[in-house]
Amino acid sequence: MKIIKKSLIKMKNTTKSLFIVWIFVFPSIMLIAQGSVIGPQDAVNLVLENHPELKMSDLQFNLAETKFDQARQVPATSFSLSIGQTNTSLIDYNFLVNQSLGAIGADRKRRNVALQEVVLANQQKNVKEVQLANRVQKLWFLWSYFAARSRILDRQLSLYELLEEKTQAQFDAGEIDRLQLSIANSKIIQLSRLISKGKAEEEAAGNELATAAWITERNIQIDTQLVILPFPANLEVNEQLLRPLEQEQLIAEAQIQVSEKELAPQWNFGYFNQSIRPDYSLQGINIGTLVPLFKKAGKAKIEEDRVRKMIADQRFEQTRQELSWQLDKIEQIAIRYNNYLRGPATQLLEESGRLRSLADTQLLAGEIDFFQYLQSIDVAFQNELEYLEAVNQYNQAIIDLRFLVR
């Protein structure tokens, strides 16, 4: 037993110092990794710089700009030359040039549609950036949670391994039986299995983050601290998420106007030069109009555009309602975890400190045996793990909340 006490004095100092660090670390959950290279903002910057979907969005923007130049649709110019005989055997010619101006009003409306599509392409890119950043942040904080959990379990394993050595010494001295030794060894095996599983989850989370953020270097580590994110002050739905749908409504309305203008009369003008040899040469200009007499197809196109406008309106209202419901749901989750962290979870963490201190004191005083001490330490570690899990759930909810609000 003297061997145990002597070693535990050293272990107590180590545990005490570890707990002091833990108390100052855990209120803000600042878990520092060694040799780290990437933080949450780094991951966001990388995905915004490298993700192919954003590069595709740039191409969509360029495509929308080209449609603006295509909107002015001037019909081709008609040229004709006829050669023949009129009144005599002499050869005469007839030269005609004709130019239709097209549907001028429809052209103006097309340019408006094209301009609106340019705006839509830019808004869609902005939403895609927000979505990708949100996903990467969630993965980074999940990865950080797994890494922090692994550190707690590593600390727990180091303590158990130290106590296992002393338990073996007790067994060799005949102070405990083989059953107690086996229990201690089983604890080590169980914890080692848990650590192995946790390391695999941590590695998988890191790989998923690297894939989502398009990080080519797979050997990445955390370079900053896992913090408790602040609760958003504003809880109104982020209008940026709805702007592409609003823009689609404007485009649908403008397309109706295009279809209506296409049924309007179209003006054309021309020039002619007619020879009547040997005496005369006639020339002049003509102005006319093209009137669509058969409007059934055009009216059907207008009706189609109106239905598309109704679909755009319905999609906007549905999405706005879904975002509102989603915001209410996530807000309640975040509030629940926030209240838990401020109350019961903090009490759990404080209780862990008192439990560790009391267990160390009673074990050194001989008031409890090793197995009672181990039970106390187990409770302390479980409290810390539970607190860390609550922080992770809270942070995940806050990231989703930030995505949904302004």
C-alpha cells in the first residue's frame, strides 16, 4: 500500500495540474492541438477558392452576360437581284434591299430579362458560397470535437495505465486478488477500444472536411481552439437565401412581357431600283409592317409564361415558410443546449473538479480503496465528456442558426 500511496502523491500532482488546466480550458472549450495547420476560417477560405461548383457559378455568370448581348434580335437583311426583259429585248434588272426591325418592344424586354438573369447568376453564387461555408464550418467543429474527445480519453488512459502498474504491484504483494487485477485490466482494454474507435472517427471527420473543403493535403491538423460560439443577436430569416427565388419571380414576370410584345406588329423598310430600258429607271423606298394574324401559338406562349410565374411565386412562398419553420426548430435546439451549458453542464464540470480532489485526498488518506477511487475518476471523466458533447451539439446548432439568419 505504501507503494500505491507514494506513486499516487506523484500522480495527484499530475492530476491536479491537469485539472487546473481543464478548469481554465473548459469554460471556453479551448482545446489546442500540437503541430496544427488549419482553422475554421482557413477551411472556409479554401473551399471558396477551390470548389468547382463556385467556378461553375462564375461560368454561369459569364453565360448570363453573353445573353444580354443576344437580346437585341435584329432580323437579317434581305438582298435580291433579278435580271430579265421588261418591254424590249434589252436586259433589265431589279435590285431590292429589305430590312425588318423586328419586335422592338420585345427586344427591350429581352434585354431586361437578360439583365435580370445576370443578377440571378450572381445571387445564386452568393447562396452557394454561404452553403459551402456552412458545411465546412460544421465539419471543422465536428472534427475538433472528435479531436478534443480523443485527448480526454488519452488522459484517462494514461491515468489508468499508471494505476494498472500499481494494481499489479498490489497483486504481487498479495494485497488484492486476481479478480480485482482482472477488473483493472478490463478497464484498460475497454478504454483502449473506445480510444481506437474515437481515433477512427476523428480521422474520418478530418478526411470528410478535407474533401468538402477541397484540401489536397490530407495530413491536416487543427491550428486553433474549439470555442463555444456566441448566440446570434438577430433571429430573422436571412433574406439572401430568398433573393434568387425573388429574382426568378422578376424574370418570370419579364418573360410574360416579352411574349406579349412578340405579338405586336413589326416594322420593316426597304429600297428598290428597277430599270426599264431604254428609257426609264425607277427607284424608291418602301415602309411596311408585319402583323401577326394567327395568334393562337403566341397566346399559348403567354399562358405558359404566366403559369411559370405562378410556379415561381409558389416556390418562393414555400421556401420562405420552410426556412421560417427550420429557423424556429434550430433556434429551440440552440436555446436548449445554451441553457444546459450555462446551468447543469457547468455544474457537472465543477463537480468533476470537486470529485477528483476528494478522491485523491481520500485515497491518500486510506479512506477508500483503488476501485472506489477508480469509480470516482470514471464519473469525473464522464462528466467532462458529457460537457464536451453538449458543446458540440450546441455549436452545430449555432452554425445552422447563423446560416439561416442575417
